[in-house]
Amino acid sequence: MSIWKNIFGKKEKPITNYADFWKWFEANAEQFYTIVKSGDQLEEKFFSPLSDKLKELKEGYWYVTGMCADDCAELIITPDGIIKNIVFAEELVAAAPRIAHWKFTALKPMLDLKDVNIEMSGSVFNSDNLCFYSNDYEEYPDEVDIVVVHPDYTEEEKDRIFNGVMIFLDNYLGELNGVTMIDAVSVCGAEQAEKELIPISKLKDFLLWREKEFVEKYNGIRYDTMNDQYSALEGKLQNGWPAIAVINTTLLEWDGKASHPWMLKIRIKYDGENNNGMPDRPTSDMMNAFEDEIMEQLRDVGGYLNVGRQTLNNVRDIYIACSDFRGASKVVYEMEARYAGKLELEWEIFKDKYWRCLEMFMGR
């Protein structure tokens, strides 16, 4: 009688849902706590297995860890500023069980201003040397566009200073506030400033005031597309290939665009090289079915407006304006999995209060 031994050890069950992940984490929690507390072999024994398991669950999870004042280890799950992944970080942490000596946080939290001191490439970013002012535009009254002023700014150092400012804001405001309360950030030096400078310590109050105004103005607005007018637009590319768009022209004239400030852009790539960049009939039918399924779930009454699509040069782009990004993220993620191997999809969600990504269709 022969006795066989598995020399590779027991194969771990793959992570397919939140419960699987937390079951795995809980089984290793005591060991992980010891590693984080000691800081010994953190990359090899904690970050590496954690990264592998998170990738099994879904791409786009990042993490930060450290010790808290109460001797608990904290694990922060972050989408690293990618808006379409925010909801999944929130859901993962919401599903976490209570585990001794551990604290779990969704998204990088805001810190007290006195605790935010960023040092990067010889420059310091803190409340002592940062100021700001706001750009105001008559055409875009709800836009929150801030300019942050730093003493080390030069044109040559613009990118470095901008990166330092963004890291500072991420810590000072918290990750969610950073991506939801500000529409645009730029940097300059004191000599280039065009308005009176405001201490950075006043930024939170300024943003809360602007957010309160915005919510009072637009909260609860829903739009019914039932009687809207659509236009089919045709053009030609420089190579002579056609470009076709179908646009809700009524929506483009709507003065309430800012109530749906998040733009979902879905790009579908296909092979149209033998058809002047246009899809063949089966591909076109499948893309239309995909769009119909998306809009069955993302309805105007729920705060999702299909503004239009354009098809050209082996690509179809679909534009859907959203009152919130979370629901759209979940629906498209699920649809992407369903159409895997059938359609080549790319998608993103970005803040665009005035739908400026569609200005090419607005006659501007």
C-alpha cells in the first residue's frame, strides 16, 4: 500500500466575495497584527498576501496600514482616488467582522490640520506655507475651482508642487471629500496669484459652504427623458471614414446639468477595419443590446441620463450623466463581467458638472 503526501500543501480556496476575503483575513489576523506592530517583513508577510487576495476579489483595491493609539492595527482600504472603485472599498469594509486588535476603514480619512505635514523632494506642505483662493466663472457658477499657493512654486517645479499639494489635500480633507467636493485644483506661487490669499485652514469651511449651497440647489432633482428630442449626427474623419453620433439634444440644452455631475463614459472597442471603422451588424446589435440592458438598470427616475453615443474609428463611446457614482459603478462592473469575451469594454466615471466632455455636440 502506498501513502501519497501532497508536497505542495493545502490549496487555499479562491476569494470570490467579501465573506471569503474576511474569512481568510480573520484566520490570519493574529499573525498579521504581530507583523504590523513589529514592522518586521511587512511587505513580504502582510502586503504581498493581502494584495494577492484583494486582486482575487477585484482589481483596484489599495491599502494603507499602521498602528493606532489604542494599540490596534488599522487597515485602510482605498481606491487610490479612482472614483468608480470607491463603492467597492466601502462595501468591503462594511462587510468586515469584528476582529480583535484590528480596525478597518474605507478610504483614507481626514486628519487634523496640525497632523498634516508632507515632506517631498525638499519641499514641505503644511498649514504654515499653503494658501488658496477660488476661481469663479459666470458660465459655470457651481464649479469649485481652487488654486493652492506654495512658496516653492516655479514653472519647472510645477508638477512636483502639484503632486505635493494633492497628497496634502488627500490627508487634510480625506479621500472622499477630496474627489467629491472639489472640481478642479491648480497651483501657483504668490507672485502669480490673482486674488487675495486665504489660509489653507479655511478650506474645509469654504468647501462645506459650497457643498451646502449645491445640495440645496439641486438635491432631489430628477429628469424625465420620455418626450426628449434626439438627433443623429454624421461626419467624416480625415481618413474619409464616417463618424456617427446619436445625441439627446433636449438634454444638452437643459440648465440643470449640474444636478447630474458625474459622467459615466463607456468605451466599446471592436474591429471595423474592413467596414470603414464601423461595426458589422452582429457587433452593432450586441452593442445596442448592452446599452439597452445598462439603461434598464440606470433609469432617468433613478438619476441616470443617457445623453448619447458616438461611433467612429473602431470605437463606440456611450455617455451617461449620473446624480451619484455608486450605483453606476456597480451596474457597469456587473455588466462588464457578463459581457466578458463578447465585448471589449473600458469605462470610467469622472466629475463633470457642466458636461464639458460633450461640448463638441453643443455647438461651442
